Amino acid sequence: MPRVLLIEDHQTVREGLRLALSRQGHTVDAVESGELGLERLRSCAADVVVLDLMLPGMDGFEVTRRIRAGGDLPIIMLTARNDDMDVVAGLEAGADDYVVKPVQARVLEARIRAVLRRGGGGRPVEAAERYGDLAIDRGSLVVSKGDSPVGLAPTELRLLLELSAAPGRVFSRQQLLEAVWEHGYLGDSRLVDACVQRLRAKIEDEPANPVFVQTVRGFGYRFGPL
């Protein structure tokens, strides 16, 4: 079972989630601050981080940025309220998904399983697909730009795989939410938009004028060039 690093300053919430996830079979490392969370990451092989945004001292936004700067570990953020600015800032910092408090353990467990599945799921092919200087190897799940590998978080990789599987096809945000985030309900389109923004920053020469991940105004996104 995946190992979870839980960073939550509220003792009751932290202990409740630790117990609930442990009953599901997870090994859970639970700490109360961002500083302790980053320290724990250096000594434990966590598979996913569940992170409260409103932490004392170093807040969840800064913790997210530091984790993301060092690798592609999946991050699910917890927010005490469905605040637009908090959610957007957390997603832009690099979080893969979010859950609004009070958290139902079964919902969090489903989100953990979904975010961990995003590191795979590509369709095997014999050779890497090439689009200009962008290469996508679905078999090894490696993306390269020029001669250099591109470090993509699991959600960014799954989004690119989904879009590039059908070049030119327009995907609505809801279709991408269901395929990438596995949200089978009317999910939050900001998840898609923030992930597209992060993906463009890594694979586009000019993120403001994208060639590969194009916006179709009023509909969604498509993979180019056509």
C-alpha cells in the first residue's frame, strides 16, 4: 500500500486521518508543521503527500513549492474552506488535487488512489512519438524536450498523455477531469487550467503562445501542432 506523509497542524484532524488511512492499509507518517514534513521527506520514502494549506510557520503553499522544486511527488492539499484564491494558489504552486475540510476519509482515500494512478496508464508503443523537439515515450513514460528529459508531475504527465493520444481532438475540461483526475462528478475546472499552465511552462518554448497544448476558447484544450 502507498506510504502517506500527512502534514496537518490540527491534532484531532491529524490523528483522525492517520487512523482512517491506517485502517485502509496505508503506512502514515503524520507531522504537525511544514518544517517537520520536509525533514521527514528526507528520511522516509513517501508515495504521496497530504498537506494542509493553513500551517503555522511555513505554510502549505511554500511546502508545496519546495517539494515540487525537488521532484514529482504527488501532493493533495487540504483547505479549510472552498476559497478561490487559496485553491488557485495551491494548484499553481504545484498541488495535484485538493479536498475541502471537513475531510471524509473515504473521499481522501479515493483521491490518493486516483493521484497515484496518474503516473501510469500510457498506451505502450514501439518508439517515442515526436512532435518537433518534443518526444513522448509512452512505454517508459519519459518526455523529452530536445535532448533533455522533462520532469513532469504525475498529473501533468497523465494530462499530456491523454491530450497527445488524439492530436487535434478537442477535450472539454469535464472530459479531462474524468480521464485524468477521475472525478466522475461536476469537478472543478481550475484543476485542469492550473495543470495546463504548469505543463506549458515545461514543454512550450513560449508558454503564452503555446504550440503543443492549445486552448480552444469556449470548449477546452487540444494537442497540436495539427
